[in-house]
Amino acid sequence: MSSSAFADPQQHVIDPSQLAATIGQNVAKQDADRAAIREALARPQVREVATNIGVDLAKASAAVDTLTGYELTRAGDTARQINEQLVGGASNVVISTTTIIIVLLLLILLIVIVKA
């Protein structure tokens, strides 16, 4: 009863080095998302909006480490938009848009905090 399925116990469907590279890329993307969120949360404009709507930034910052999957990707993308818009000094129109984005980011973080 020999079968080719049992012939090579070291045969893998996915090459271990490819798997390790994919996992490494995923971890790097998550780290980059978290860094972007932390950068956005550190901005004075974000801190001001958070204070005005009563968000505890310490809890929001702590919640960054609990974000995963879609929530982390969405928050990271939003944070990058905030960071890009605030880098060169924004006009009044952009600040209004940025404020909306900031509020959305904070709402995402609040949802995560409430879940935890």
C-alpha cells in the first residue's frame, strides 16, 4: 500500500520560505499601520479634537495594540490620510475634511475600546 502522498513526508504545499516571507510582510504592514495611527494620535490637531469630544487619548493609544485585521487596516489608512494632509499645513477647507477624518479615526478607536 505505497502511495505517493506518503512517499515524501518533507513535501509541503507551500514553500516554508514563502510562508515566512508572507508572514513577515503581514507583520511589517501591521507595524506600519500602528505607527501611522500613533503618529496621527500624537498630532496637536488630533489631540485637540479628541479633547473636545471627550476621548481619552491614553485609552485610544493603548487600543492601537489591540487592533487587528480590517479594523487595523482601516484605521491605518485613515491615519495616513490625516498625516499626509497635516504635514504641509492645511488650508481651512482641508482642515474641515481632516477634522471629519480625525473624528472617524477616533470613532473607530472608541469602538475597539468599547469591545475590549
